[in-house]
Amino acid sequence: MLAAIADDPSIRIRDIAAHCRLTERAVQRIIADLEESGYLSHTRQGRSNTYRIEAGNPLRHPAEAGLTVATLLAVLAQHDQQRGQQPQHR
């Protein structure tokens, strides 16, 4: 979900839900949790939201101790880039 928001900070909840294969309600709950935890904030612009990822915040799971949101997003971006360069299997 954070990767989808990083790609498009003004993405709609409906589009996040479709991208992540979740319900809109589930996306709303996850966004609320991310905002409450300080990983995400938003500003309202008319009927739309623009999200801001707090990239410097450390991840909270003990397995990722010392890693930041920025590190996670960089790894995901690198993975997506490498996937795009691999030949398609038929």
C-alpha cells in the first residue's frame, strides 16, 4: 500500500484497493492505522486527499529493526525494476 502511495501521492482509496486486491473499507482502516502510527499523513484538497509518507520513520516490526520506511520503499522499487527487466516466460 505504501508503494502505491509512493508512486502516486494523490491516489484514490478505490485505486489502492484495486491495486492491492483489498476492499475499500480495509484500505481505509490500514490508512488510518498508518496515520495513527506516524507513517503517513494526508492533506485534503477539495474532495481528494494527497498523502505524505514519513519516510524517515523506523519500521516497527522487530525483524526490521533499524530499517526505515524509505529503505523498504527503495527495496520494493528495486525489485519492481528488476522484475521489469526479466524476460517473460512463455
